Amino acid sequence: MGTFVRIWVIGRNSFLETIRDRVLYVLLAFAILMIGCAEILSFLTVGSQEKIVKDLGLASIAIFGTLIAIFVGVGTVSKEIDKRTIHSLLSRPVHRYEFILGKYFGLLLTILVITTVMTLWFYLLLTVKGFAERRLLDAILLILMEMAVVSSIAVFFSTLSNPLLSSLFTLSFYVAGHLSWSLLALQDRMASAFGKTLCTVFYYLLPNLENFNIKGEVVNGLPLAEGWFAAASLYAISYSGFVLVGAILLFRRRDLA
């Protein structure tokens, strides 16, 4: 059995196991509720009803999709270790890097399915109101790219610590990733060369998740910079790949006894 087949089998089994997780359905139910309440909330907020419904719908997909990526992702590896099921799996002709990649792609498949459900519900409501437009799919596609990056970080911390600490670390990276642009502003105010260097290091170490945030442009009908999707896709693949390589290297050195 080849490498790709082993990764696929691990990923498929991980997906089948994940969709039985009750936490997943609780978060999905809240997401569907929030998207459904977007119209009600639009009446309580000043502004265009169409823009508010679209903005709240996209925000709900992004927030709950990210929460699913984090709270499901942090348990992908640690649960196998805690249950001791990883020993029987790795006793077969399965490499550790195949295990990590399989778990990651299984998580991505879960997120893709859940995001599809949220998107269909969102578009159903928009169609009823006459607000549906294809451009919203562009924002959702970039949200999926952001989730892929966050998922890689969740898997990385899952190889290092328990689910609670992994959740806190991943959430911290998520918040910092949306504020990483401020490091450049801080760098300009730094007087010492060491401080400037430190800002630069952290700027490139933390994920720049604002690369995937085009909700404002889409909702307000603003044009996107040329090549935005290509640049965002390349960044998502590069950063996720870098983090997964780190996870694989750390997992190889981990004593599972």
C-alpha cells in the first residue's frame, strides 16, 4: 500500500470519527442559528439590511468554522495518544509523517463538509431575501484557506500538548494572526535594532490571517487587488506546509511509550 493510500485511509477514518463528535454538531447548530438570526439582528442595527445580513453571515461562517478547526483539530493527535490506539496504528507499516498528514487532511475534509452545510444554509436565506450573489463564494473560499492554516497550527500543538493547552495556544495564534499587521507599525516606532529585528521575526513567524479577510470588500462591492487569490493560496499552502513539517519533525522525536 503506497504512501498516498495510507494517508487517505488515515484521513478518511479520522473524518468518520470526527463527524461523530458531539462538539462538532453543537458548534454547527450555533452557526446555523447565528446565520438564521442575521436578518433579525439587521433590524436592530443601523445600516443597509443587505450588507448587514451578508456581513453577519460571512462572520458566522468564519468564526464557527475556525472554532471547529481549533477544538476538533487539537484532539486529532492527542486523543490517539491518550487512548493508546496510536501504538496499534504505528505498529503497522505506517510512518509518523503519514499519520500527521492523514489526520490533517481528515480535519480539512471535516471542515469542508461543515462549511458547505453552512454555506448552503446561508445562500438559501439570501436567495429568499433576493440578496444572493456569486461574489460571496470568493470570501467563503478565502475563509476555507484561513481554516486550513488554523488547522495546521491546531495539529502542530496537538503533537505537543493536551487539548486544553493546545486550544489556548491555537486561539492565541489565531488572534495574533489577525493583529500581526500591527507589528510593522510597532517596528517603525522601535528605536533599537534588536526590537526591530524581533518585530520582523514575529511578523513572519505568526500567520498573517488578514490575507484571507475580504469580507468588507465583498459586502461593500469593492474591487480586490489583482492577484489576491493567487497570493493568498500560495501563502496558505506555504505556511500550512511549514507548520506541518514542524509537526512531523516534533512528532518523530516524541516518545509515545
